Amino acid sequence: MPRRTDIKSILLIGSGPIVIGQACEFDYSGTQACKALKEEGYRVILINSNPATIMTDPELADRTYVEPITVEVVEKVIERERPDALLPTMGGQTALNTTMALVKRGTLEKYGVALIGASAEAIHKAEDREAFKHAMQRIGLRVPTSGTAHTREEAIKILEQTGFPSIIRPSFTMGGTGGNIAYNREEFEKLIDWALAMSPVSQVLIEESLIGWKEYELEVMRDLKDNVVIVCPIENLDPMGVHTGDSITVAPAMTLSDKEYQRMRDAAVRIMREIGVDTGGSNVQFGLDPKNGDMVVIEMNPRVSRSSALASKATGFPIAKIAAKLAVGYTLDEITNDITGVTKASFEPTIDYVVVKIPRFAFQKFRGADPTLTTQMKSVGEAMAIGRTFKESLQKAIRSLELNMNGLSSREGLDRGIPEGYDRLSALDRIRQHLRTPIAERLWHVADGIRMGLSNDDLFALTKIDPWFLEQIRELMDFEALLVRQETKKPALLEESLLWQAKEQGFSDDRIAELIGSTAASVRAQRTGAGQGKRRVTYKRVDTCAAEFEAHTPYLYSTYESECESRPTDKKKVIILGGGPNRIGQGIEFDYCCVHAAMALREEGIESIMVNCNPETVSTDYDISDRLYFEPLTEEDVLNIVEREQPLGVVLQFGGQTPLKLALPLSKAGVRILGTSPEAIDRAEDRERFRDLLNKLGLRQAESGMARSVDEALQIAGQITYPVMVRPSYVLGGRSMQIVYDESGLLEYMGSAVKASPKHPVLIDKYLSDAIEVDADAISDGTNVVVAGIMEHIEEAGVHSGDSACSLPPYSLDRSVVEEIRRQMKALALELGVIGLMNAQFAVKDSMIYVLEVNPRGSRTVPFVSKAIGVPLAKLAMKTMVGKSLPELGLSEAPEPTHLSVKESVFPFNKFPGVDVLLGPEMKSTGEVMGIDQDFGWAFAKSQAGAGAPLPKGGTAFISVKDSDRPAVLEVVQRLQQLGFTVQATSGTAEYLNSHGVETETVNKVREGRPHIVDHIKNGRVALVVNTVRTASSHADSLSIRREALNKGLAYYTTIRGARAAVMGIEAILKKELTIRSLQEYHHHP
Amino acid sequence: MKKALLALADGTVFEGRALGYEGETVGEVVFNTAMSGYQEVLTDPSYKGQIVTMTCPHIGNYGTTSEDAESRRIWAEGFIVKEASRLASNWRSRQQLQEYLHGAQIVGIEGLDTRALTRHLREHGSQQGLITHIDGDPSRAVAKAQAAPSIIGRDLAAAVTCKETYRWTEGTGEWTPSLGERIGVGTTRRWHVVAYDFGVKANILRRLVDVGCDVTVVPASATSMEVEALKPDGIFLSNGPGDPEGVPYAIEAMRQLIGRHPIFGICLGHQILGLAMGLDTYKLKFGHHGANHPVMDLRTRKVEITSQNHNFAVKVASSITAIPDRPPVVETSFGQVLVTHLSLNDHSVEGLASVDHPVFSVQYHPEASPGPHDSAYLFSAFIQLMEKQHA
């Protein structure tokens, strides 16, 4: 069947901001879908509030709306663009839920928009837990025993049938939010209450526990002719009970016999047909009892998912692209397999390597968060590795995580054997304890358990990890022990056959060095030196077909075997280093830049070579670059590629901190770094040299000092006066950064949080209270500098720049201040000799400008600025690095948009019950949204709606602020009252407001008796919360207010500047109707 | 760890580690791309004369069990894997792979670059090879590989077929395919099917039982008279090893039987039917061995993901280079024959059905094992054919 001609235009809904459970995999799928549909000649209309996505690049769709993904806004888009069809399966749960809401509202019917890909009935059948259960029973498949409850009492009744441990799953939440496992009655009641609160419809599914069963996922494709193929079976190393997003997963399935696998495949096919997913990809999850092979269906997602992105990267089968083509009427047999060029998409990939995915967590960032892994996803990113064997792949995946672990390093100091005097019994107790409860580090504890002599049976009893995987880890431990024994025989040099055996099993040079008591450099020298015969690292191709057909796409991974298939060309080429796994502080923004770099190189006729290990990304799509190396971003792995490819140079500026860390080692190894020199990078990063630089340029910096002891700290803080910002010198991303207000605070910090020492000094900066923070991005070719964007933060300095909302152009700063910042940016860029991008942060206090930091690389704000001003900065930056000047590129100065763009950050607090939502110097956000409009108020309002907490148009505003904020909040409250809000406050604030002529109702604090403020919020009587506190710890009692506001999805502000912006937003939405415009219209694209 | 060599007739030598029984073995080296089902592969009599390479790097993970054997023994001449698991982990497993190979005296090799080997076979064609644990001299190993007999023209079916006629009564039991609407038997009686054993896989016989057949298995050499004496409702021709031209007696028997009974053939059985009707067969460069082969049913335009294992294929007069709109018609000595199924990968003939006689056959394996169950409907189609014939 050829493509449908009865539809001409198609609306795509993106997934919005990056949150836990919904990350850049949906940019990957959305981008593939946009490209595929445009290629087919359809007019593509896109809505996505996330500016850091490739899919929202104006070239990818005909109309791109960077607007909040709410039913009202999408309806407006439909009204304006009149698409013929809506494809709801590419934007995760967000797109599905929005689509279902549009169906309910009658919008699609009203405007005659056809749903393609999946019908409303199919979505309902798959998503509604009861409907799904019945559907499965109809086709004779088992689902876990369960029941749905709307109250605690109902829940307890169901529990009688399902028993403990009890799985709790709230309905209509994403990524298992609110889900949990209860082991006893008390815990059950507590968790049920929370789950009921998290579910927007107060509905909870209580399910029989299958903890310890093996878990599998099948990625399934179906076309309109009912042809069904399985793209890949994936096995979870972590058994049931851990969310699949938090599990280590392996492809292909490792421990299934063909009979079992085919039974699962049959079930998956029948589920596709029963649910009625017309076309496209779906994901089906199964549980399998390891004792007898009993199989249950866990769930199915009638859309592309994180797992389908993984399966696409794991096999080379582009699920989203093909799903888009199927949605418009093609059948699988009509679509060519791009990799072979001769076969069709109607087949099942077979792979001759092993893929391991490992999640990355961020528990350290959320004090008080429970690190136990449960049915609710908690990881913020993931790394994937490809190797010829599981052992190799696992070890590559571990080093891809960038957690300073180059292998299965011991948590007990047992790497080189068990030390003398080691308390075995207590260590075993400790290890057993760690193994019993699933946590992020469990894999490493398994390794320690093996080192301590636990058998596979012991380990299986504790972890329920399949013995096959345990045995693989045991083989690695056996080999480690063998390497340790080598040391005494022959220091520093390994017997050749052992070296290659180690490399075949995925051991990194530095892990080998650790084990034999040598250095990575000498292992490398031995490995690459003369006399090693023909042995070298080899690269194999990912080809979907286990070499049965020739692969035309250079999608490569390293291994140590006899044949290398990399076949480097002799063209001019550049290596781009990606950002690795997502983490807080380094996410999709950097991948966006890397993709642009590849596109720029293509435009310049230079071959682009991408290196990355994050399966969620667009950059690891095989058709983005000319050559893709799916590899860890370590010195060893990158140098291997450089040696093989011999590029013109390597680009480090786009992948965030990950590649930047490699600047020195790579340049030491003689690799040419394109763009800003490593020397300049060092000048900006080294504290002393940076101070000299600012002095030379006559720029101001907040007073600061470096303390190597408590006494020194007290002395410095006394000198520069409190409040001060303190942080350890050796961590990145604002980890353990704090604002300290007095000596006792400083002593507490130095005593508990951080131990200062000569080796690890503590940095102390003057904290500029109530200063306005400004972010700026510039691009330079070495002689010309263009300051592309100056962004005024909405929250004051002291809130991490990645967590603050910001406005471009500035909405309250004086023109002269902005001009001065522009001047300083240029001076900095020229002095550093920046070629490419540079970002700097400033604080403005009393019209004085202080330079906070300078990053000579692409920053988190590059995609936002690019979309705000309509200039592809990363692309141009790449071109300056290969010799183009800015005038040649047609960029003499940055356009000054007449519209306002606001970026708002999005936080994962709802995944971590009990954690405070206050913002501080340590970054906590996972993603961002953008609001664009003609005025600041509306742009801000859109950003809030996009972030999931729309501004209220009226109701009750609850105010509780610290003493010093009272004068400032007065104006906010007055304006709210003029806008028709009633005002409530706790006693102190209320007294102050009443005495200043604002009629305020006093409500009880939580400890003052009921009904108190939290009751009011719970009962839906509060529309807006403004709550500022001096420090998180001093106001633990107001935590429940903030948590409840979060649970209710209320607009809440924890800074005065945030509250002011909210008032401007409310004014705007009360004054003027919502209007929307596409990026193409803003920037006058055709 | 004992070293082992794999030598190919074209002079290529791979070094690896010894696997299985210590010794030396020769055969045609082929690769199979299925990710599961290694035991079914080893015990598939169609691998007689061949050394099998599994492209999936980990083999042996879930052990072995007599339930997964497709015949009474291992038939593959040798086994090549990247890594054989030292631990079997599955509730069904009774024996670990190495022990299983050792017990069956199968010589194997592991720890070599099986992807390089596969690419080599793809480029240069499958060819004779030798695995040795006992001779470390590469040039001697190559010479031995070159001296090994080719499978072309050889009667390998004779080596694997049963000696005596027997009844088969076992079905697939708990492992019965269940894909829903495309499977299902409308039959009211049981059908007596005589199955020619050219190296039959047990799952074919089980599937015949599942759909309502009483099965009598006869040796490959059974004559048409002997078959007639059994009073069959239908005749089934099984899969088997090697070159269909190596079994002229079976081709001759078919010429007697076509038109007299409903006939269903699989794999070698399909090729024998083709030859009996006057079509030709030819050897493929490296064969089709795997569980992911897409085949289009040209009558319904639907695609089945099939299990395949063959080195030869049926040729039709004008070679097919693209998927035609309708099944091509071929004139044969038994009247018109439709090409009902084609490979989407290389457009080779995957299925035939006679217009004038109740005969149909497929090149691939609808009994799967290993592989997907998409084509299970063909067994029901055989029942329908018998129903129609006996209506």
C-alpha cells in the first residue's frame, strides 16, 4: 500500500520538558518522525515546549510551536493550522494523555482531525489498568492478581487477595510516579495514602508481587496489513520489582530458550492485535517465574518509548522512523532497511553482539530521597555499551557511566585481594544487606560478594539476579584475581596473552593497571607499541543482520577481535565528542549542540565522526553523522578512535563537562583540539589564573578565598563578611554548595558536610544577596565576537543558573548594564582567544557587575538562545572551528528580537517524596521549557504552564515569607489583591500585611493546630503559594506546605523575584487572550 | 585452555579454543543467525554434513534438555561459537552445553571471531572446513578441509532417515503455537498422513499431530507402492540435509504420487517436489539459516517471519528480481504451478502450489523450532487440502 494521499498535514505532539521517565528519547523519536513525514511530502506541524530539542529546530517541521503542551494550547494550534491528522505516539505519555484529553473534549471531531498510529480505543485499552487486564484475560494471558481502589479501605480489602509484598501503582501517572512496594501493613497504609494523592483520579492499582521474577521487554512493530515483527527481546538483569528504566538491561535476551521466547513472542503479537494498535511500535513487558517458566503480562505501551529508543540503538532498526511511515499507510515490506540497502523493514533484527544499558542516578542531589529502587523510576539518565560478549559490554557500560569507576571496583577495598585484619564477618553482613535491597550500586556489591566467597546460590537467594549473569560477573572476578597475581611475577608488564584476554573481556587500561600495580599509560604503551603483532582494537558494525548482508552505514563499536570493519576514509574529518549519559547539569542541551556540529560539518563538506554512549539521544542516530562510534567517552576509548581515524581534530566544546575533562589528556597525547585551546580552557577553569585574567581586564569578581582548614575558613569568611557561598574545590555542578549566613553555619558546614584539607580545599565566595544573576552566551571566531544572548535570571543569584528561570532579553535590567555585560563578554572572549562558544555568568548588585564564572564551551542555554533569536549558534560555532569567520557566516551582530522568551526549569521533586523543593546553589532540575510571547507576562505565564504549574487567574494566594522579605512581598500582595485574589498568611506575615493595609486572613501553621495551611491546600482552597525561608534546615516545618503545593500541581514560588514575575504573568493572562505563534513566524522563515 | 583451529578450503584459518569432544571434524561450514534455539539447530538432521557457526555470541546459556531435541541425536558435524557458557541457567535445563557436546562426541571451537568468519562465508560462499583440536599445523588443516567431500550431489538423506516405518503420536503439548486467528483447525476427523523422513524434525511431526493427523513415518527410500499400501489421506515430505538431486529415488516416487494424494512438502521435501515436477534446483552461495527470514505470501500479500535452513533452492524459468503483483505461474510437466511465496531478502522461491493437483510446499520451516510461529497456519492448510480432497 502506498502512503495515504487523503491527508496532507499532520500534527505531532512532543513530550515537553525532560523529566525522570521521559527524557531525550522522545526528541530522538520525534525528530525521526518529523524527518520521515517531511520526506514523504506531508506538511508537519509540531508542538513541543522544550527548546533544547532537535525536533523543534525550525527546519524540521513546517510549523513549530514552542508552546506549553496543554489541551487549550494544542486546540488553538489545531484551530489555527487545521491538520488532517494527529500522530500521538511519538511524544511519550505527555502526547498520549494530551491526545486522550483532546478526544474527550471533542476537539478532534470538531476539526475533523484523524488519529493515526493508534486509535483512542486502543490507547484506552492499553493505558487503563482495568481495561488492559480484561483484554489480557480475553486472549488467555495471565496478568498479576490485582484490584483497583479509590480509598484506603478498598485498598485493604484488595490486599487480602494479593498479599505482601504489595505492589502499588497509581493510575494515570508517568514513569510509575507514586508507585511503591509495601512489605507490611503499616507501610502499606502510608504508601496507599501517598499513591492516592499522586493519582489525579485518586485511583490506585494494588497488585500481587512478582518480585524476583525475571523481566523481559519486547519491542513490537505492526503495520496496517497486520504484519507484526519483534525488533528485539530485552532482558532485565535486575528482576521484577525494579522499574525497567532503573534496571540494567541486556539485549538480546540471554537466558530464554527458544520455546520460552517464542511463547513470549506469540503473546506479544496477540496483545498487539487485541489492543488494536493499528501501526507503529509498542513495548510489551513480561514477567517470568524462574522456577517454572510461568509467564505474566506486566504492561504494554502503545507508543514509542525509552525502550524502543534503546532497541533502535541496540539493533540499528529505526523504530520511530518506521513507525511514522507505517502511520501514513506504508507496510513493513515497502520500507527499505537503510543499513543493508537491499533488505526490507519487514524482518526481525538479529544481533551478533551484546548490548548493556546501565542507568545513572542522582540521589546525592536530593537529600532525604529514598535510594531504594522500586517500581517508580528514579534514574536521570543511562549509558549503553556494545561489546561482543556480555562481559565486555558490561565493563564498557560501567565506564560509560562516568562515575569514576573504570570497572567493577570494590566498594570494600578488596580490589587487590582481602587485606590483612579485615573483618570478614561484618563485611559479609554489610554486603548481604546491600544485596537484599535493590539499590543503584548493587552490581558492585555483587562483585564484592563474589570476592568474599559467596556462591551463586547465595547471591541468587539475596538478589534473584539470574545465575547466568552472576556467573559472568564471577568470571570477571576470577580474571581480576588472576591479574592481581601477575603483579608479583612480572611488575608493570603483562604477559601478552593475558593482556589480550583482559581486553577481550572489556577491561580498561586503567583497571588493568590498578590490578597489576601499573599505570594506564604503560598498559596502553604495551598494547599499542611495536611487537604486538597484528593485534589492535577492532571495530565492528551494527548491521541488524549479524553480517548476513553488507552494512552500508558506519555505525561502529569497539572490541578486541581479528577483523576490523571501520574502513576509515581519507576525507577531511572531525571527531565530535558527545555528552555521555544524561545527568542533572548535563542533558539534552549538549546533545543538541553535538547534532548541530555534525550538521555544520556536513554543510562544510567535512566528514563528521560522532562518539557518544547515550542511547536516548539524536546524536547516536546513525544518520546524523557520517560515522558513529557508540563508545564510552574515556581517554582510552577516544584515543583509540583518534588513532584509527586520524581526524583533523577533535571538538570538545559541545558535549558539556564530559569531553572538556579530556582536553588535557588528549592534547598531551598530541591530538589537535579544535576551537578554543586547552590552554584557554585551563585559564578559565583554574581559580588563580582566572582571577589574574579578570584583574588584567579590570573586571570585578566577588571577594573570595580558599580554605585548607576550619580556622582558615573562619578567617576568610570573617574578612569578606557573611553571607558566603561555600563549596569543595573538587566537585562540579554545584555539588555540596551552600550559602552560609554566620559563623555557626560555617562551622556546621566545615564539620559535617565537607572536610577541608590541604588536598581538598574549600572555596569561600562572598554571597551577593539579592543580586540579579545574568547568563550570557557568545560566539567568537578569534577576532570577532558576537554576544548572542543575555538572559536575566528570574530567581536571584544563589540559585543555580540551571535551576533559575530566565528571560531573553532582560526584563528589568537597565540598558546600560546590559551593554556593559556585552562589553565584558567581548573582552573575555577575545582575551581567552575563544573560537566557538563561550558562556559566562554575572551577578548585578546595585548596578555593579560581578563576573561569577566563564565557561569556554557550549552551554546549557545555547539551544534556548538559538530558538529565541533564530540563529543556530552551535552550527555557526562549529564552522568557526574549521576556519570560517563570523562575517563569512553572515553574523555580525545578534538579532534583537521584539518578542520575549522565558526559560523555566523543571524539577523531579515529585519522584522523591519528602525532599524539599527549595532552590539553591546545587542544581536539581532535569529539564526546561520555553515560553515565547510579545510581552514578558505572557511569556512567563506560558513557561509556567509548560512546566506543569499554570498560573491561576484568581482564588486564594497563600503567603509565608522570611522576615527580611516582608517589605518586598508587600507590593506583590497588593497587586495580587488588586487582581482579585484573596490573601492568606501565617500569623507573622499576616500581621505585617494587615498592618500595612492589606487585608489578610490568618491561617494556622502546621504545628498550630487544625485546620492548618496544608489542610487548605489539600482541600483545593489555595491557588498560589509564595513561601520563602532563610535556609532549608531552619524551616523544616514549612516543608509540608511546599510538598503539598507540589503534589497539587499549584503554582508556588520560593523567591520574591519569582513571585513578582508570577504577578506580571497573572496580570498578562487576565488582560489578554492566549495567542500562539510558530517559530517560523517569529523568525520569518518561509 | 586447549587451542583449536578452524581451516577453510580456501586457505583461511582461524584460531580458537577447543570446545566439546577432542578430535577433528570436517563438513561444509555454514552460519546460522538465530539468537535462540542452538539445541534445535544441532539436532536438526538437515545439518548433516555441515559445521554450524552460530552468529549469536553467547551459546549454551540456558543449557540443553531432551525436550528441545529435534531428533534422536546431534547431526551437525561440528559447532562454532564465540563463547560457550560454562553455566546453564534455566529451569528446563538438564545438561550443560559442553557436556552435551562431549557426550555426543561433537568437535567444536570457540573464542574465534565468528563475525569475521560469517563475513568471509558471506563473501566467499560456504565451503568445506575442518575443526581440529589435535593438529596445530595450519597448512595441513587446510589440506584436510580441501579433501573433505562436498555436499553437492550427495545422498545425505540416506544417512539420517529412519530405518523402519513407525507411528508418531506426540503433539507439541504446552508449547503449541498460539498466535490467535490465523491458526485453527476446522476438522472433524483425524487424517492419516504418511510422512517421508528425509531427516524429519520432530516438531513437524508434533505439529501434524496437533492439527489432527495420525502420522506414519516412512524411510526416505519408501516406494510409491509401499506408501499406497498404507492407505494415506495425505502425504508429507520432510526437510532433510544436502542436495535434493542426491535423492533421485524420492523424486521418482513423487512422480508416481503427485495427483493421487494431497501432498505437503517442507524444505528438502519442497525441493524434491520441484524436481519431480520438472523444475530445477541450484545451490545458494551461503544458504539461508536463521529465524528472521521474511517471506511474502503472494496470495495474501502478508509477510511471515520464518525459520529457514537450506542450501539449495528451486529455480523457476525466468528469475524473479522483484516482488510481483500476483503469484507467477510456471508451466511444469504436472501442469501449472504457482509460486506462492517469495523471500523478501533475495526473491528466491519460498513456496509452490500446484494449480492442477492437491500439492503445495514451502522452502522454509512452518514448524519453527527454533523460530517464530508465523507460518503455523500451513499445517492447517494441509488439513484443509485433505478435507477438500476427501469431501
